[in-house]
Amino acid sequence: MLLSSSYLVTKYDDPPNPVELLRLVDGDPDLLKRNLLAHLAQAHTRNEGTISERFRYLNEGILLFLIGVVVFVIGVVFV
């Protein structure tokens, strides 16, 4: 169950519109840098919780799977 939840489709924050970036390239470079960095910081902040939660489920699922394999092997060997 935990492993399957890590493969669910999740919507992340979208990157900036390429058309808008190309329009800004001819303008002030400082404005372009500020807008791009602001959007990247916003995307990182918004996506950080989703990504870390997904990896937490993946790590817990793998750990439980390995514990299950070890218990199964011990049960087969000692029975």
C-alpha cells in the first residue's frame, strides 16, 4: 500500500511559460533574473512537501518489504 501511494500521479507547480520568458529576454536582464528566481523559489516551496511525502512513503514501503522478505526467509529456513 505504501509503495503504491508513492506512484500516484501528482500535479507539481508548473514551470514558467516559455513565451513569457522569451518576451522578457529582450528586456531588462535584472527583471528576467528576478522573475525567474522568484518563480523557482515559489515552485520549490510549493513542491517540497509533496516530494518529501512521496519519498517517505517509498522509503517506508521498501523497509517493510525487506522486513517481510527477511521474515519469510527465516520462516522457510527454520520450519
